[in-house]
Amino acid sequence: MNLKARINVVVKHRDKTFAVVTSGIILVLVLGLIMLPVLQWKSISPLNSSSTPLESCNSVFLSDDTSINETYTGGQYNYSTGTCLPAHYQVVWLQPKSPSNFDLYLYNDSLYSNFQVSSVRAGSSLEWVVFRSSDTIQYYVTVNSSEGHSGSAFIEWEDSSEYISPGNFVTGWLGDNESIEVFRVWLNSTSRYDFYLELPVGADYDLYLYRLAEGEATNFDGAIAYSVQTGVQVNEMITNYNPPATDKYAILVVRRSGDGTFTLRLDSLEPTHQIPIFDFSLVLFAIAVSILITCYLQKLKKIFY
């Protein structure tokens, strides 16, 4: 074989190698673009962390999930929470024990200047605020006596340290000195859910669902779903609920009357982490695209070489 023939063989071999490598690269890229939305179906697990409370010398410190009995005789009363984490929801509630009207105000600075939200329901109603921190910080609360009312009330801060997952249940107790329990849930926008609250004998509790971004706060009016049926031992249900977004949510069990242990169950009507059925036609499409691009590159190479 003469030199020219050998060169032609080497060139042809190089061209075939170039075509195979190019086709492989293009196929990988096309398949990657197709599979990217599929990979994004995987949910991020909720975070679990612990907090270390820091007490403010200018306010009464509220310990997590521990109510205190306060007497108000007018004016303003200051409180501080423990350290609040962005991954968790927080609740501060105030339940008057006597026919008095007290209002609740939330701040995120120790000077009580950066107002977040208030709860100012009429009469001796249970007041509460729900919030998520944008950083690992304390929050601050004031209780104001409306129209100079005096009397006593229970006040509490609670962190949503307990998590409930689909297919599972949690239990809790509500009574005179425990008006709200809060739980974190991770909901997927591609699924539907049932929340079922089983009440103890002689009790009337309600169910509220919240979704907040980090740094947001709301009150009783900010729930995105709820079940508030009246009547003793009437179980509460939020059924066939489709979340607006895949995110952390807070579910509150709120006491209206009575006391005792409740059971809260969360069921998913569809798999929480769905894996879509893979369409083999996408692979054929990717192969066809890679072949067409390879042929086009071969034509360009002949023009320039």
C-alpha cells in the first residue's frame, strides 16, 4: 500500500472515530436535557435542627411548649421566645382565662420596633400568630390590654419540632393551659392529602393548615385550609387537599372547648415521591436528533476540508 492510500485509510478511520464520538456526546446531552425534569421530581427532605434559647433581660422568656399563667392589669407586657429556626414554624398563642380582651403583637427585634403581625380578635377569644424566621433569631411579643381590661391568661410559644409524614399519625393533648399544638408537614404539589383529626370525648378542636415563606408571619386569618366544624367530639377533616407548591407546611390543632388527647393522621392519596413512567419514545427521539446533527457536521466537514 502506497503512502497516499495509507493516508486515506488513516483519514477515513479518523472521520469514523470523530462521527462516533460526536454522536455519543450529542446523545448524552439530549438524554440529559430530557431526564432533567424527571430528576427534579425528587423532593427535598425537611430539615431537623435543635435550638438554644437566649433570654432577654427586658422581657419574660417563653420556653418552648410551656405555657405560663399571667395576670394583666392594663398596659403593655413584653415577652421573648427561644431561638427560632427558618426550617421550623413557630406559634405564640394567648388564651384569656377570664372575660377579658387582650391583643397579641409580634416583633423580630428586642427593641419591639420591627412589627410583624398582630392578633386582635374581639372579646375573650384565643389569639395566635404563626411565623417562620428568615434567620436563626429570637422573636418578641407584646400583650396589650384592650380598652383597659384586666384579668389573667395563659401565654405560650411553641416550635414545630415534631414532624408528621404521610401514612403516619401523631397524638397530643389540649386543655385549659394548652390551647394549640403545631406540627410540620412536607407536602408535594403533585399529590393530594387527607388530614383527619380524631377528638377525645367532650372536646371541640379545630384544624388549620398554613404555608409561609421564611420571614413571613400571619395570624388566625392566614390559614390556607381549615376544618372548623362545631359540636362536641365532631372529628375534623381536610380532605383531598392538593398543595399549591411543594414545601413545608404547618398544621395546627386548636382547642375550642374540652380537654383530652387527640390523634392527627395524614394520608397521601398518591405516592408522595412519584416517579413518572419513562417514555421510550424520548430515547428514540434523542437518537434521531443526534444522528441528524452528526450528518450535518459531516457535511460541514466535507465543505471545509
